[in-house]
Amino acid sequence: MKIASSPNKGSLEVICGPMFSGKSEELIRRIKRAQLAKLSVVVFKHRFDNRSTLQHVRSHDGRLSPAHAVDNPQQFFDYVTSTTLVVAIDEIQFFSNDIVPIVCQLIDSGKRVIVSGLDLDFKNNPFGCMPLLLAIADHVTKLKAICMDCGSEAQCTQRLVNGNPARYDDPLILVGAQEQYQARCRNCHSIGI
Ligand code: ADP
Ligand code: ZN
């Protein structure tokens, strides 16, 4: 769907890093500042991310911002109108590459688009649509967490299954397994064999 375009193009800000690095916190901070400036903001998250609430973006320290949960980026156009100035999207790595032309369409129609997502998966490989979005971005913020093993700065996400490092070929969802994620530095990050 086409949205009325503004004479000026918008921009893309990407906030990335491992789990617990403060991506959602930073996204919520930018959303709140835009709202303080009385800009019209629309917030989205992926429907997969139903960990605590589908109606909010939520950071690990409990900050909340109301959001629309969608599973297809075409649904953005049910909420984004010609008066929308800022579009924020959390956990964008859950969307397929189909989201990239839609983000470009939003930028072309004058929106300030702010997205946050994991740049690397638990195997330390670039995550889905993130490399493309990072290439298109006007501004990139790469955050670090604290390694839960040694206390150094962490840029990796460790997946543990029943207390052991997840294996390279483990499926994305392991039925019956106790899964846990930790922030780890490169030295402490490991993949099971
Ligand atoms: P992300 O969206 O990147 O997963 P959040 O914004 O949801 O991160 O949460 C960041 C918050 O997580 C921090 O402010 C801190 O309170 C908490 N936290 C828990 N574990 C860690 C860790 N290992 N490193 C940094 N922050 C952590
Ligand atoms: Zn470490």
C-alpha cells in the first residue's frame, strides 16, 4: 500500500547488540522523547515476542511502551498514516527479509524509522534481515551487555539448553527443553558439539 509522501525523505536508526544489552530500553527512550516532542509515534513488535505482553514493548528492567503486535510487515499500513512521523519496531530480527523494502518505503515517505534487534544469533552468525538493515541505516547504535561469566563487555548471546551450550544444529524451538539465554563475551561464548 502507498502512503502519502512528504517532500523530505525520512531516516533509519538501527539499535543492535546481544540480549540484555539495553536495545529495548534505548528504543523506549527514543519513543518517549519523540512523544515528549509531540510527534506522532507508532510502535510495532513481532507477534513471536509474546514473552510477557503482546500489547507492549518491554525491556528486561520492566520499562514498557504500548505497541501493536504483527506477524506480517504489510500490517504496518493498518496503523501508519500520513500524519505518523516516527515508526518504531522492536525485535526486528524476527521478521523475514520482506521487511526491508517496507522499511525503505517508510523512509521514502518521510518517516523516521527506529528499529532494534539482535545483530547476531546464538551461533554468532548475522541474524536474518539485520545485515541489510544495518547497511541501509543512517545511524547505527551497537550496544554491549555484561558477560554473565567473566564481567567483560559482551557482544554475543549464549543459548543454553538444559544448562549446556546449544548445539550448532539445534532447532530454533526445542520442545520440552529448558532454554535460557545469557550475554557473553567472545571468549566465554561457546557452541556445543
Ligand atoms: P535487550 O533489549 O538488549 O535484550 P533490555 O533493554 O530488555 O535489553 O534490558 C536491558 C537491562 O537488562 C539492563 O538495563 C539491565 O537492567 C538488565 N540486565 C540483565 N542482565 C544483564 C547483563 N548481563 N548485561 C547488561 N544488562 C543486563
Ligand atoms: Zn566473558
